[in-house]
Amino acid sequence: MSSSTPERTEEKQQTSSLAPLSETSTPMVFSEQEERLARRADWLWIFGILSILVMVFGLITYIKVVAIPALLAFAFAYALNPLIAAMCKVGFSRLVAVIVIFAGFLGLLLGFIFYLIPVLKEQFLKIPDSFSRAGAVIVPWLGKLETSLPEEVHGVIASLREGVDSFVNELGPALTQLVTSIASSTPGIINVLIGIALVPILSVGFLLNWNVLAHKLMGWVPVWARAQITHRFSELDEVLSGFVRGQLLVGCILTVCYAIGFGVTRIDMAILIALVAGFGNILPYVGTASGITLAGIALLLSPNTGWWQVFGVAATFMVTQALEGFFITPKIVGNRVGLPAIVVIVAVFTFGELFGFMGILLSVPVTAVLRVVLKLMLLRYREISWYAKG
């Protein structure tokens, strides 16, 4: 359904890129009854979306043991559903399509794990030795710095040197105590393992019954509002699917680029740093800043670091970031979400403070949903008679 106003016509024509409304579009005339039903359907959709968000964060807050695996399973099923639907269109049954996709995904995951575990194990084993070397380098350097500075700052340097020395000496026992405490919390570990096991099971259930669930949910919607609400959900789906699938693909590409660069420069913990820098890119500046920090630490703690490695790491970040900014992200994700970087950063900190780690994971997609909702609310608000007439 459309509206008799230019804003409504343009809003109908725009795609999920959510471009600004134009005032030059040609209005289309529809009956007053159709326009009234469209407005009511939009407000019903807005109320439904906000209610779902409140329910989701309420479940995360009060019954996270069940809610978090269910949300992860739904997100996983949502990401894979287009692929399942494409296989069904070429003649596969939904059950066969789900089995094939999960078998392939499980094979890739197991292969990746079997390859990655020995590499990560080797790199993690280097961490204590790296801290020991760091202490052997930093503590004497602070001592030399203390003697070369005025007496007024000697106390500060001495305290800093003692703190570093104490940290290095107590790191091993602290890590041992941490591992022991984690191992002793059996109920917590069991809950985590059950949650991990539930994710693929629930994902299969969601995928097998996706169409049935969608049909049942749409059955709760009044008949007069179904077409308009379906249209709104289609717009929202384009925004979210473009973000979720696009960002995951961008993260994979960036991780490969970083891993190749770090592998060529032969720095320690290359794959671990590449994973952090690649997938951390979902949060603006976080992936790059974390990757630069970790790579810098790896270079400083390596006993045989050469200048060619420093330049190689710097070149890896510059080339990868240039590719990401000019080619990878614009081609894969584009402007589908349209959130400024500062908004994303504020959302990450806000949701993280309120809802913990799951809040961080949900911050960007939820903010994108709220942007779509607020845009529609503003559009409908401007159509109210007293807004225009005063």
C-alpha cells in the first residue's frame, strides 16, 4: 500500500539502503481507507518490533542459560535460511537441504579446528615465555631510565619497575589459580557445554520449521495489515541480512589477508592476531586497534625482531585497511545499515554495559533495527495533521 503524499510514495520506492526521502517524487493517489489501514498497520508493526526487542533483552537478563543458545541458534538459522531456500528451489527437499548444509558446515568446522588447535596451542605456549622475556627487558630498561631522569621522578620509576617485576613473577601462579577455579566450577562448565550443544540442535529445528513458524506468526496478524507488515519485514530483512552475512564474509576475507601478511613477516601468534583483527572489524576501529596492539606486542617480545618485520606488519595493516575501506566492505555490505561509526561505538558500549557480552553482539543489529523503526515513526509522525498545520 502507498500514500497520497510525496513522502509516502518515496518511502515505498526506496530500498533497504534507507536513502533520505526525496521531495521530488510524483505522488500516487490512493483511497483514504487504504491510507488509514496502512498507517494503522505501520504502527502495529512498530509496536510489535519494540515488544520483541524488550522480550529478547528481558530473556537475556533473567534466563540467559536458555535465552542465549536460543538466540544464537535463531541467528544461525536466519543466516543459513536463504541458502536452504535456494536449494529447495532447485529440487531438494528442505530436510535434505538442511542435512547437506549442516554436514558441509560441520566438516569445514572440524577441519578448521583440527588445523587451528595445534597452531593456537603452540602460540599460547609462547605467552609465558614472552612475558618472562618482557620482564627481562623492561625491568633493566626502567632501571636505566630511573638513573637518567631527575630525582623528582625516581620514586615513580622505582614503583613502576617494582610493579612490572611483581606482575611478571606472579603471572604464572595467577594463571594457575584461574585455571583451577574454572575447572572447579563444574555446574558452570556443564551449563556452558549444554548451551553449546543446544545451538546446532535448535538451529536444525528452526531451519526445518522456518516456513511453518513464519506462517503461524503471520496468522496472528490481522488480515487487513498482513500485506503492509510483510512489506516492512522484507525491508528489515534486507537490512539485517545484508549486515549479518556481509560482515561475516568481510571478517573472513580480512582474517585471510591479515594471516597471509603476518605469516610472511613471521611474527608470533600470527593466526590469533589475524582472527582478532579480522572479525573485530565488525566493531568500528576495534579490530584494527586490537590487531595493531597485539602485533606490536608480538614484535616487541620477539627476541629476533628485524626492521623488515616492523615494516611488513605496518604494510599488512595499511594494505588490508585500504582494501577493506575501498573495495571489500563497499562491494559486500554497501550502505545497507547506514549507521555512522560514532553511533556504532556508543551502541556497543551502551548495550555492553547493560547486557554484557550478548549486548555487545546484539548492539549493531539492534541499533540497525531501531534506525528502521525510528525512521518509519518519524515518517508517520509527519503525516499527522497537527504536525503540518500546527
